[in-house]
Amino acid sequence: MIRETSDLKSIDIAQHRYLSIDVFKGLSVLLMVFANTFSPYENVPAWTQHAVDFGLTYVDLVASFFVFMLALNFKISFMRRMELKGKKKAYFRFIRRYIIFIGLGLLLTMYVGPDGFYLRWGTLQILGTAGLILLFLINLKTYLRLIISLLMLVAHQILLMTELKIVIYDAIEGGIFGMLSWTAMMLLSSCIADGLGRRKIKEYFFYGGVIFILSGIIINCFITFSRAYISLSYTLFSVGISSLLYYLIYLIFEVHAKKKVFLTNEKLFSVVGKNAFILYLSDFIIAFSTYYLVPWDSPAIFIFVIAFLSVLSIWFIAYLMNRVQMYIVI
């Protein structure tokens, strides 16, 4: 990891930096911090937990926001790096980045028991693996990425008709076999994100989001929403929700901000978004400290207080880092 200051400024001058992307990133991180707090606790409402097998809660959408977030900024970031350092160094930088994602993910989710240690799958491994695949497909035309992603979704749904269904369900985030669906989600998100470069925000993010949501709802009549299985309907619906959410944020912070200047000084979510990765890692410390110190049968109101304090802690760290212009990336 490095601290970027002058490079970041020169990139921003060369190409517009979207405040809406930082806001979307920050919102995703803070939602994750809030949702993670409730994970192991017994006396909390059902809507604060993942749906067990089938169904959907807001918690089930948080991981998809992270996938969409990575795809949203992917091509913009990659093109900036190529302009600044050249094609070869840009590829090396991105390959290194996603290998670090996978390595850190394996380290953080490693289980140590009396019989030894076990490497497990997790969100960082999803983002790293899907990011590597997207890196080598990002220059394909949008419709080709769309076709590839749909084929992956079909292949994943076929796997769910075999004995591997149990393996996918039992594994964290679907394990290796679940990567078909998560990568398809990343590719679909990148197709929508092409709208930024083409300045066709409404066409891609609004109409695209509506199409994906409706497709997910229709398919849900036959293949039920399930984050546990990363089902076809769940993948399409979550991409659509992510797209519409970003579209709303874009309207507020890129369109209406021209008339209301105070929006350009937003400091609630954007300060978190500028250091999304390091703050994501920081939540591991906060969350696991909470799990260790607070009994799992604690009253729900107590867990809600802790969740809000966790969010406030992450935001305060982000605020201080932004205050000294410290932006940590890999």
C-alpha cells in the first residue's frame, strides 16, 4: 500500500473525478459496517441479517454494492493509470492490486483450530478474483461482456442443479464455484458503468437498472432470490438496485450540485469513499472486537447502539484522513 498525494492531484486535473462515485463508495462501506455488527447476534430483527436460504434483506445487497462499486470506477481508474504510467505498468498495478485483495482476504478469513489452519473464501477474494477477470475483459465491447456474463449466470444456475449446490451453499460467499455468479455480477456492473465514459447516464444507469430489476423479479417467479446460492434472480436484481442507487446519487451530486453548490462540499459519505479499502479493513478490527467482547445474546437495542458507534468510528477515521489529505490505495 502507498500514500498517494501528488499523483492523485495530477490525475484529477487530467480527468474529471466523480464526487458521486466517492459518495457511493462511502455509503457502501458505512452500510457494510452497520450490517456486519449484527452478524452473530441472536436477539436482533430478521431484517438485520442475511436471508437464511431464500428471500432478500438489505443486508444481502451490501456485497453486491461492493462489486458494483469496484466495476463503477474500474475503467476510469484503469484509463487514468494508463495515461499516467503507460499500458504495461497499468496492467501490472491492477494485477498486483487484486492479488493483494485475494491474499489479504485469505489471511483475514483464515481459521485456526486445534487441527491446524484452514484457508477460507470471503468478500475480498470475490472482489480480487472478479477484478482480475474483468481486467482482461474490460476492453471488450459492452455487448460481448454482457453475453459472457449471461453465459456465466446460466452456467452457475446449471451447477445449482447438481450436487455442487450443497458445496456452494455451505461455502462462504459460494466458494470457488460461486465465482461464476459473482464474476458475472462484476461484468454486468461494468456494462452499466460504460455509461459514464459515454456520457449516457440515464440510458445506462436508469433504464439499465430498471431492466435488470424487472428481469430479476420475473425470474424470481421461477428461480427464487437467494444470496446463499447467488441465484440468477438475485444477481440480476442486485445489479439493478445498485445501478438505480448510483443513478440517484449521480443526479444529486453531479447534476443538482451545479445549482446547489453546498452539495459539492459533501463530507458525510465522500470522505469514507476516498479511503474505502483501508476503512473496509479497519472494520474487521472493530467487528471482531465487538464479537469477542459483547455476548451474542445481548439485547437488540444494545447491538443497535454499538452498530451506530461503529459507523461513527469509521466515519471519524475517514474524516481525519481526509483532513490531512491522506488517501491510501493499493
